[in-house]
Amino acid sequence: MAGLRKLTLGELAPSMNVERFRAVVGVPEVLAIIDMSVVLVDMHFEKGVGGFYCFESICCERNGQPMRRYALPIVHYGTVNPRDITDYGPPFEVEYLLLSEGDYKDKVLMKHKLQGDLTQFDIVITCTDAHYQKLNMDVGRPALWRTNPDWMREILDKKTKYDKTIERAIARPLDEATYLNILNRAAGDSKASPARQASPPPAARAPAQARPAATAVTKPPPQNMNATPREIPAGGVELDSLLKGPETDLGTGSVDGILG
Ligand SMILES: [Zn+2]
């Protein structure tokens, strides 16, 4: 990663992390699984923290069993003719496809068995629910990106970035101390923000600042963050659906803050 890079005004910096594949209803997409190097993820999502990897401790006490997800490396074809789904091609992007356990078993593993090797084929994606990323995955033609050595080189090049950033792209690695710090800071901020604007005397702020760590930690989790498996809808609750929820800006913001 270059520390300093020259851009021209209006140009946006490329994302530091590999991006997640997302589809929308009514727009067909075509992708191919690059290889079966699957990343298994057990994670939580909590307001004020964002998506983070389970560390099998107080995270589970507060949020219930972690959500289990599978991330696969994919080539996302950039141009797809919506009137002819067999007409697609470059530009290519290497992204990750995040699947629930059910989708991984039913839509990837089963097809992988039937086809012999699913990575040799392109997959046509249609989306039935963008929020939960409910996807139909239909096996298509032999993988187009494998038919051209230049394309293969380009994609395997981009896969390097994938390998380097997939872990931090999916969720936030946290240890217990950092997690508790974030919770305490969030609790302090939500108490202190209005007070700070009104510039109260220090005494008035003292109670908020003196909140013991245990208060935040033992507070029951907000109901919709109680992500036990039985609460996951059939298509699976997807991380980014949650991340994009209106109440979760704080979470993603603080992830950027920590990593940036
Ligand atoms: Zn946990």
C-alpha cells in the first residue's frame, strides 16, 4: 500500500479493501468463483461497534450466537447485456461473495458436486431481495475469464489484494479490551453529546463520565441486534444489509476511524 499517491481533483481513491459483491433486483449479473479458498466467518453485528469477529466471550453474552458466513473470491464481470444474459465480459473486478451457511451449502457446494468443478463455470445471478441479498445462482457457460491469458493474469493479480484485505474487509477484528472500550466510549458519547453542546459545568458531566464499565457491558442488547440463528430469515441476514441500515452509520464510521 502506497503511503502517498497523486490523484487529480474529482478522482476518488480506490478502496483499500476488497469489496463485497452485491446485486440489485432487476439487474442480472455474471460472476465466476475464482477458486474454492473459502473463508469461514463467525461474527456479530452490534450497534455502535459494527460487524466484528466473534472472540467467544462477552460478545456472545451480549449478542447471542455469532452469525456464520462464508466468503468466496469471485470475478465480477463488468458489462452484462440485460437483454441477452450470455453477452457479458470485461472490465473485471475481484470481489467477495458473502453467503449464509444455507446458501453456501445449497447454492455452491451442491452445484460444485453436480458440475464437477464450479470454478470452471460462470454463474448468472438474479437478485430477489437486495436488502438480504437473496440471490439465484444459475450455472452458465464455461468461465469466460479463463479463456484469455491476459484476463487471467489481470484477475490473479487483483486476487493478491483480495488475499491481503479479505479479513479486514468482512468485519472488524477485536479483542475483549478494545470491544469494552468501544462500548464505554459509545455509552459516554451518547450521554455526553447534548451536554457538551450546552457547555455545562464539569460537575454536571461527572455522572456520565463516571459510568462504570460494567453498566455498558451488562446492558441488554438492542432487540434487533440479537442475531441468533433462528432469527435469521430464510435467505440469511447479510452483514452489509445490516451495515447499511440507517442506525448503523456509527458502526461503520468507527471501523474506518480505527483502521484509517
Ligand atoms: Zn461472540
